[in-house]
Amino acid sequence: MKSAIDRRQFGLGWLAAGALATRSPALAQSAPLKIRAGWVVVPASTAPLVLEKKELLTHYGRSYVAEATRFEGTPPVITALAAGELDIGPLAFSSFGLAIQNARLDDLRVICDEIQDGVAGHGSNEFMVRNDGPIQTVADLKGKVLATNAMGSAVDIAMRAMLRRNGLEANRDYTVVEAPFPAMRAMLTEKKADLISAVPPFSLDPDLRATAHTLFTQRDAFGVTQLTMWTARQNFIQKNRAALVDFLEDTVRAIRWYIDPKNHDEAIAIVARLNKAPAARMDWAFTKRDQFRDPNGTPNLSALQNNLKQQKDVGFLKDDLDVKKYSDLSMVEEAAKRLT
């Protein structure tokens, strides 16, 4: 597991607290809870953004401390949650269903929104074709090569759902190949693929947009997608509910700060620093070009239910799931009420 993740600790106050706690039973009882939260990519991922704004975290170092652990994607998050190496795991709708049905994490609960695709007035992942190519409609993709980031990913499932709606099935009517998002532009321009999956910031690359156009979006395929959300296991929730509410309160406060237009320049500077990229390349973040973050941290369970149904329809989920059974929004709802 350690080789699959890049662990970054934000704040080491818990070490000092732990050292004092070994000398005093009273201090041991009041030591802040250590919360291990995962993340994949900024700015879609919440944890590193929140922990960059310590001045907004009124409960940090009191009831909780936190560290953010980076993963290459959401499937490895399932393994970390199952092994007890992670407390809050960001999962896409695609990996959420697999965590329950394949990894048997029946005690997994959705606790907070992270990011949603396809919300009106906000951005959506794009599926793009060459300007000088023969593809004009989805039906034209018959017999073609389509590039996805990973088989069974949220983006992959949306792509397959759109083609199924147009009477096309993978392996029968078209070929799917895998490529990392940074390589998608080259896949298209070098004619190794006829359609690529493009997500921010890669979809906003000026060189890509000069040579390609959008054939359809994830919104066209799926409507609203609960793209990623925070999850935790029930035992951890039951033992640490009060501290989790405090952490979610601080999280909601921080996200509201990031999406406030008056903080845009500073927010973009943080995103650029975390990505080691020029700020000008990240200026789309937290604008209408970006995907949606709920200001109360509330995930869209109706969208999630529909996403899981479509995942089952294209063959990447065995059985239907009732998302309400696997959700506990009481903590984030309490946290948001504190800020009203």
C-alpha cells in the first residue's frame, strides 16, 4: 500500500499531543482525533484544499487533527479503507458501488459531497474528436477507437452509456483503449484514438481546443453525476461522531471560502502551488467552467442512485444498490447548520 500512495502530512500537532498524553490520563482523553483523509487531484479533491487554510479551521488541534494522503485514483482508496489505513475515503460513484459489492464494505457510508458534474451553470467532462476527422455524430463512432482513462471509471461508464443510447456496444461496435489524461491530446492528434475523454485541466488546454471539439459531455450522457464524495466506515463514525462533525464544519467553511469570487486570486494561487503549475493555467478553478461543489457539503443522492443504475446497465455493477442505506448525512447537515 505504501508504494501506491504519496502520504503528505499537514500539521504535526498530534505528535506533541500524543507525547503529552502518554504522561497524563486526563490529557489522553482530550487528545484530538487524528483523521486520515484521502485525495486524488486538486482542485477536485477537497482534503488538501481544506488543510491549506488552517486559519479557517476553528476546531483543528482541539477536537481533531488531519493528514491528507494522495492516491492515483479512487480504486486504491477502497483497499485503504478495507485495511483500516484511511478514515475518510474519496470515492467516485463507480468505485463506491464496487467497494460495497466486491470489497464487501457493507458498513461504508457517504458522509459529504466532494464534486458534482453536469450541474446547470457549471462545467462537465468532455468527449472530444478531431476537427479534421470524420466524426460528426455519436453514430459515426462505429468501428472506431475510443480512449478512456481506466476501464470502469466514472468517465468510462458515462462514455459507454452515451454510446449504448445510440445503439453501440463496446467490443462489438467500437474498441476502447486506456490512456492517462495527460496523454489524451497526443492520442487524438497522432490518430491513435478517434475520441478521447477530457477532464479539467486537460480539457482546457488551448492546443487541444485548437485541434479538437466536443462531441458530447458527461452531462449529455448522464445528467448530473455525483462524481466523487467522501465516505467513511460506520465503526469510525460511531466512535468519533463529535470530532467528525467538527471536521466537516471546518471543511464546509473552507469550501465556501474557495468558491467565493472575492477569494479567487488567492484560491488559484493555492491550487497552482499544489499542482506546481502556473496560476494562469488554473484560473478556471472555482468558476462556472469548473464542476460544482455544494456549499453545504450535501451530496446529490438522487443523482448517485441514477449513476449506479447506469453503471449496472453497462455491466460494471452486479446488483442494484439503495444509496440511502449507505449514506449518513446527519453529520454534514449538523455542521452546515452551525454556519447559518
